[in-house]
Amino acid sequence: MAEDTIFHKIIRREIPAEVVYEDDDLIAFRDIMPQAPVHVLFVPKETVATLNDLPADRPEIIGRLAVAAARYAKEQGFAEDGYRIVMNCNRHAGQTVFQLHLHLLAGAQLGRFGTPV
């Protein structure tokens, strides 16, 4: 059985979250430790621990996350100013919850990233 993460509990409504979007395939909610004025997590409802675990025959999972994030950015009025989407894969990249998810960051000028800590 796959790990039961905090994101799975949010999907099942066992713990609260500020949900901003949901459909049959994914859920999106505000990050509880935002790294930008807008920080929303887009999470597939299908269990996939990391990008490495994404089945080769299911690339549409990533596409749905990206399209939903872009649509949210447009609806919220910050798409033209710009936004960043990020996916972390495993611990060295900063993944702390092992359920695939996409971060949408916006609402301010975003700095550089990717330098080693």
C-alpha cells in the first residue's frame, strides 16, 4: 500500500485545507507555509509518490496539473505578470510530502532558484 500522506488526508477531507480548485482528477489548495504571496499546491488524486514513479503511460497527470495551474493563474489575474510552477522530486530537491504535486508561486517578483544550500 502507498504511503498515506497529509495530501491524501486533505483529498479525503480528513484534515482541513483552503481548497481553491477541485475536479475529478486533482485538488488544489493553499500551501500552509507559503514561499510567495500566492503559493498553491496542485495534487493529483491518483497516488503517485514522486515524478520518478509516474507511470510512462500516464503523462496526462502532469499535463492536468499544469493546465489547471495556468487556468488558475489566468482566473486570479496574475498570469500576465508571471508565475512559476515547480515540482520537486525526492529529498535533495526539497520534496517533503511523497505524493506528486506542483507548486504554483506568484504575486511578487520571484528571485533566482536552484543554487545548492
